[in-house]
Amino acid sequence: RLHSRKLRKDRRSVIVGTGTLAKELADKLSHPSRVPLIGMIATEKSSADDDCNLPVLGNLNELREVIERENIRRVYIAVPLGEVQHIEGIYIDLLDMSVDVVWIPDFGSMLLLNQSISEIEHMPAIYLNESPISSHPAALFAKEAMERSLAALALLILSPLMIGIAIAVRRSSPGPILFKQERHGWNGEVIKVWKFRSMRVHDESKEVKQATRNDDRVTPIGRFIRRTSIDELPQLFNVVFGEMALVGPRPHAVTHNIYYTDKIRAYMARHRIKPGITGLAQITGHRGETETIDKMQQRVNQDLNYINQWSLWLDVKILIKTPFTLLSKNIY
């Protein structure tokens, strides 16, 4: 018990900053069994957050006095990126005092992609944007081996269905059985994505128009295979060939990417991993037509969430949930 009281005394802490980041840190550390937080220190631009239960003990000029008066042993610096100029000054000023100084970077306001903290040749490194290929090479190799094997097995099992669909497409209207469209793949490389043709042959040389409800370009058999996503089955060949994955952000037509790149923040970041036949966006209700910028933004957000949260187990969960989304009424 004496040791516990001494430990809590040695961990008495204050937070430099009073904004959103500081409040979030205070909420996480204020549990009785964790860090005994005494209060907060205001910076020049910060003001007290009404939702925070901690008192403001003073400003930066009074920090040393507060540390001595309250017997502080640890100082957390949690200021917005716009106030990082304070960090070096605080650190230098406190070097001669018996306190730990901990900096909590304000990354909450930044769009991060698969972020991590590491070191390079004993130098601290913060990865703000890193491809999962770089950070998880062994796991990504396992993902590709698993998906190529599953795709080959699926092609074998589904071959009777695919042959039947191919015959139906051939009889539905003049034109090829397969529709091959250029789309952006991993790292923006252009690939040809295979689908069963669901529309009558038309000119797409100038503009790729998304299918809409009651689109007169869609054939009767095309409407069925689009609604059930059977038209996507030839993409299993793309997976076997290594151009796509079973799970990943859905690839969009090149012309669509050009259109959305300057309208949606970090739009092309979704290509930091191989595109997939299904993905997190598809099982969370973001399939089908994206007739507004907001709808596309929501889909991209889910794609980026997938990259940030990626794991083999997440892929398995998405594959299991995908069949339950195939009858969505959003597909035309």
C-alpha cells in the first residue's frame, strides 16, 4: 500500500493544452487506477473546454511554479499542430526539473493511412502514410495466396453457372460475352477488369456513365446478373492473375477516378492496396450507383477505413458477410 501511494505521488501529472486533444487525453488517463491528473495548463491560443472536469492551473509562464507547488512528476503536451512551436521551449525549460515530458502528437486532425510509430537506424520515425504492403509483407503474402487459391476453387465450382450465364448473355443481345473495362488497380496501375456484359453495346470512348434505375442500356438478363452481382464473377480470373484481390476497395473506371480525384480528399489513396471484388464499403451499404459526391465520399471513407484496419480476419468477415448483401436494391 505504501508502494502504491508512492507510485501515485511519482505520477502526479498535468496536461499542457486545454483543447479537444487535451480533453481526449484527460478522459483516457483520468481513470483512478491510471494517472493522477492534477489539472491543465493553458497555452496562448487555447481556452478551457467547458466539458473538461480538470481545473486550469495556470498558463505556460506559470508552468514551473505549478510543477513545484503541486509536486508534479509528469507533463503531457497535448496541443494542436498549430501550436507545436511551444514544444521545444517547454522541453528545454523543464530539463532541469525532475519531471517526465511526454508529447502527444495531434494527428486527429490529419487524414492518416495505416499510420505507425517506429525507428529508422535508431532515429524515431512516424509513418503518416504507408502501404500495408510495406508494413505487413508476410500477412499480405498470406492474403494473396489464400485469395488466389479460393478464386481458383470458386471458378471450378461455379463453372456450370458461369457457362450458363455466358450463353444467356450471348443470346440477350449482339456483342461479346465479357465486358473488359480499364480501371485503376494497385498503386494506380491501369488494369482490365472482367465482367459479364450486362448492357447493350454502346460507345464509351468519351464518357463512362454509371448505370441508373431503369437504365435502357441494361438487358433483361443484365438486370438480373447486376442485381445479384453475378456479373462480377469473371473477376475471379483477375484475382487468379494477381491483378485484383477477393477483398479490397472496388476499382472504378479510369474516367470516374479522373472526375473524383479533385473533388474528394485522398480519393486515390484507396489504391494503396489491390482492388477487390468485394470490400468493407460493399458490406456497409455503399454499393451501386453513387449519384452524389457525398455518396462517393462515404464509399471512399470506408475504403480508407479498410486499409487502416486491414487484417486477414477482417477479410474473412467481409467474405462471410458479402453473400447477404448481394440482393441489395441499390444495384441496377
